[in-house]
Amino acid sequence: MRKRKITPQSAKAKARRLQSWVAKQIAKVTGFPCGKDKPVEPRPMGQSGPDVRLEGQVLKVFPFTVECKWQETWSIPTWIRQVKKNQMEGTDWLLFCKKNRERAVVVMDAERFFALFLKKWR
């Protein structure tokens, strides 16, 4: 069976959908509005920086720099380097990864995960 090659246009559309979904989820859990020129906004394609733009008041509630990847072949170490490069001061990084027909998963630093867990449950 021959694999069909995805067009750059389709790849960008998938990336936008994941960014939009993540932004809406952040808006839902923080209570801030999501959309163009709102406190939570998926970054337009081609702009540098985190994939979801969060304003200052949102960062107080959700202190994370977000990178989103929807690809069939995963390159986690490369993506982690990218999100760390874009990491905003005072935030932890989160990497949202997705494949076709699979649910999105989150990758974060393990030591930071356990530190947050202990802070919440102690």
C-alpha cells in the first residue's frame, strides 16, 4: 500500500486546527475568552513564538508556553528544543502532540510535573 504525501497546505491546516483546539481548551479551563485579539489566541501561521498566545492575566492562571504538533512521524526531542527556545520567562513548557485518528497527548518535563503534583496535593 502506497502512502499519500500530504500537501503543505493540508499540513498547515491540521496544525491550525490543533492550535485552535488547544487555545479553546485553555480558554475553557481559565475562563478567559479565546479568539483574534482576545487574551487567548492561536498564533497565526508563519509568526514566530509560542503556538498559543497568552496575555499576562491568563499566564497568571495558566503559566505555560505551548507548542503544538500534528504529525504522523514524531520528533519529540526536536520539538522540545523548539518549545524551550520559545519559552516565556516564568512559564513551564507544554508540548501538545497529535497523530491522525488519535487523541492529542501532552509532553512536559517530568521533574516539573512531579513538583506541580506535589504542590497541588500536599
